[in-house]
Amino acid sequence: MKKKNVLFFVVLVLSLALVVVGCDSDSSGDDLITVRQTNGRLTINGLEDNIGEYVIAAGSDVLTAAANISSNGNMTGGQISSSGSVTLNVWAIISFNETTGETTIGNYNGNDTDEFLAFITNKPTITREEIGAIFNAPNPESLPSFFVAAGTIDVTFSGGIGTCTFIQTYP
């Protein structure tokens, strides 16, 4: 496997950890994420090879994109349309309590340029236990079977709205 793909995988896992921190498979089921409403949107094009599958993404500036994030850490991906695109909600991490693991995510309305890491799955909702399986995979070949592909997207946001093209980097 190319070093770039291994590095990409490590960064993807760490980025998603910001959102689901404290939500491992041994947790008691308590809600650790406060999810506030957001007006942020991200449209990803270039997904024609994965029509009908699902996408979630994480940016390097504490931004996360999905169709929905629940208070227990489950993430629902946006379904890729027949035109090969998907529009996701974008949340910013507002606060994180290192002691309790409680995280608040909310409205993103920035004017930033960011590189996002996106992954495509074959199921709509990824539970926190399944996210834990991604964290515990020793290498990309050990990823859970629902993991289809991963890639990068460069986005320039205006008022929290961005459009970009998916570039597949794994597999």
C-alpha cells in the first residue's frame, strides 16, 4: 500500500475521533454529543461510481459533514444521488470537555478553505460501535466490510456553503 494511502487512513480516523470521542463500544449508552442545528452545507460531486451508497466526511478544521449525527455518536451518511452527487450538513465542533468526553457541535457559517476526508459506506448509519471498529483496524485492509472507499475533497466555503469534487484515494 502506498504511504499516502496509509497516511490518509490515519488522518481520517483521527478526524472522525473528534466527533465521536468518548463513544466507544464499551460506553454505557449515555448521550455525549449535543447536536445543535446547522445551516452549513457541503455538496460533493464526482461520485458516479458509487450511486446509492452513503458518504460522511471530516475536515481538518474541526468540521464534520453527514446527513445526521445523533447524540449517542451514530452518524448517518448522505445517499449519493443518480447524478453522482450528495449534499451533507456541516457542523463545527463548538466545545469539547476532555474530562467527560462531552462534545457540542453546531452551526457552521464560515468562509474557509479546507481539505475534507470523505468515506463511502454501503449502509446509511454507522453506529459508534462500528466507528470503533474503524478506530481499531490495524491497517486499511482490516476495515469493516461496510467501508467502500475513501478520498479527499478540497472545499471553499462561503457563508457555510461549499461545493467540491471527490478524489478517490483508497482503494
